[in-house]
Amino acid sequence: MATVELRFSALPEHVRTARLVAAAVARRAGVDEAVLDEVRLAVGEACSRAVGLHESHEIAAPVRVLLIEDEKKFSIEVGDGVTGDSGSARGADEAEGVAESDAEGEDEMGLAVISGLVDDVEVAAGKDGGLIRMTWPTTTAAVLP
């Protein structure tokens, strides 16, 4: 099992780099070429969501991306720094104005897009932050360039 870890400052301009790295590692892991655009788009959505959460909660920690190659599957985990406790604080903030409800709407829209692109997706939140785990099957014999 090989793992690549990527951490980047929560800035929108770094999302493109994360997408490119994810697509390259997915190709090398043996993800079908026809699915690589979905990988790119899903990672872009997950990373953009994490950047937005970091910005709205004023979190200075980097966004975490793990690219995990297993024997028959390839997984990408995108983690943010918004802890489970911050979820209740976010709910209180939303009662104060429209800007926060817009942010929640964008968050839900991003999750809907990811769910439409990836068959196997898990979303979790805990004391260490939020996590989106996306998994794709790989071919049995990956051809390396």
C-alpha cells in the first residue's frame, strides 16, 4: 500500500495543484483513464470545500490530502480543520445572517457534486476535523509510463 500526502495552505489557488497531483497519482495507481476526469473534478470540489471551511472558520492549518493506493482500489481523503465541535458553532453563526446560510448552501452543493461523481464516498466529522473519503477501483495490472 503506497500513500502520498499533500498539505497546502487554504488558498483557492492551491486547489488546481491538488487536482493535478491527484490525477497523476490515480493514473499511476491504475484508475481507468475514463474515470480520471471524475477524480480531478471530485478532488477539486472536496479541496474547494475544505478551503472555504478554513476561510469561514479562520483556520490557519493546512488542508490535508491523502492519496492511498491499495491492491484493488485507490482512495483520496481530503481533510479540513473544522472540528465536530465547530459544527454546533457554525449552526449558531448561521442564525445571525444570510452569508453563513450561503456558505452552508455551497457546502451542501459541493457534497452533492462529489456524490454525483464518486460512487463510493464517505463524509465524516470529528474532533480532528472533517474528512471526505472517495474511492475508485483500479485495474489489476497498472501500466506505468
